[in-house]
Amino acid sequence: MSAVDAAISAAATPDGQRYAADELAAARSEQAAAQAAMAKQDYDQARALAAMAQADADLARAKSRALAAQSAVAAKSEDNETLRRRLLEQEPLK
């Protein structure tokens, strides 16, 4: 369960909450279900749910990193386009 906790903590960044909220919520729900299964001593079910929680947390982290990177690229592209337009509007050197 500590690996699940670590995976969820790693995914629960501001970007994770922004870009992968559904996956993060699923991981937390599966984590809670795994803990409930452990309390009932249903260790097979707890293991399965913990594995699902870790997979969803890993997915949330990967998705948030990818979408954050795409957002950064889009912002840089927009900045570059603005600079290009400003440079083209300047008078040519004499």
C-alpha cells in the first residue's frame, strides 16, 4: 500500500489535478476500496485493487506531464509567433 500512496502523491500535483482529475479520483477510490478489503482480510481483492490504484495513479501522472508539456509548447509557440510578427513589422535595416 505504500507504493500506492507514493504513486498517488506523485500524481497529485497541481498539474495532475488540472489535467488528470478523473484518473486521480479513480486511483483514490481504488485505494480506499483496497484499504477496506484489507480491513476485511480479503487480501486477494486488496492486492488487485491496489494494483489498479497504482496503475491509475501512474496514468494520471503520465497524462498530466504530457498535457502540461503540450500546454507549455503551445504557449512558447504563441510567444514565438508574436515575436515573429513584431519583427516583421519593424522597418528594415539600412
